[in-house]
Amino acid sequence: MSSTLKSLLISLLIIAGLTACGPEPIYDLSDDTYQLRDSDSTQVNFPGDFNGNISLVTFIYTNCPDVCPVITANMTNIQRELDDTSGVNFIEITFDPERDSPSVLKEYQDLYGLNEQFTMLTSHPNDSDALLDKLDIVAQKVTVDSLGYDSTNYAIRHSNTLYLMDKDGYIRAEYPAHRVKPEHVKDDINYLRSE
């Protein structure tokens, strides 16, 4: 084999290695801070308090009549799929801070048997809007009481997305939260662990 052909093959292998380097950042949260509260009413600086670990982040609300319980179940399926869950956070942030107080999130966490690796987060109403905007998330109240106005009787039309955040606060992948296959997320987590 000629030295020119060898050089060309080596160059192609290097280029192939560089282009097959896995999920590139989709959103950069590394310099952002969103002040939220967990189910114990402790203030959490998101995403900074989770730096150093890989995080799966999704959004739900506890009064959701359909897809949110499925999202939560899929998060637990992903957790079970992992051979090693150390260094992985499972974060669910509410779309509905008006009704989802820390104590309500705690009840939800207990209802679904979520362990200590799960963090349920809320905020004061409107405080999480900047985070929703940053991630291009839709969350729109829809009144369900057609017979009269009741400000507490509403549903939320919302996005259905699961985000994979790396150790530095970069969103590296997004998936349909209720139906992504756990093994697919597992492979991406293992890729990030190997970086």
C-alpha cells in the first residue's frame, strides 16, 4: 500500500471518528440559573445543583389526566433499564406551580413510588416560564369548566419531551417522553459516561 493511500485512509478514519462523536448540545443551560423548590421545600438552583451528574429532565403536572403518569412511568422504566444508576438524576419539573406545591409533589412522588434519585421541582407561579421558553416548551392552560368560571379547574396543553442533560448543563438529546424506548436512553447515557 502506498504511503499516499495510507495517509488518505488514516485521514478518513480520523474524520469519521470526529463526526461520529455522539449527541452534540441542543440547548446550553450551563450558565443559566433557575430558582426552583423541591418536594421538601428546599431551594434548588437548576441546573447548577445537578452539575457533575447526568440528568434526565422532563415536565409534568400532578392533575394531568393522561400523558404525565405515562411519562413518570417511563422515567422509572429508564431507571430500571440502567445497569448502574449512580451519577444519574431523574428530574420532573411541574408545568403547574399554582397547584403543585412542594407537598403536592411529595404526594405524587410517594404515589408513584419514586425513590431518592427522583427530584420533583416547582417554583413560584411564572418563575419557571424562562426555563420553559429556553427549552421551547409549550404549556398552555385550557379551561375545562364550561358551565362557569373556576380558576382552579383547568388542564394544561403541554409539550411531551424528555431531555438528556450532561454533567456540565448542556442538553444533549431530547425524546418523546412517554414513548422513548428505555434502552435508547440507556445507550445515550452510557455514551455520555464514556466521554
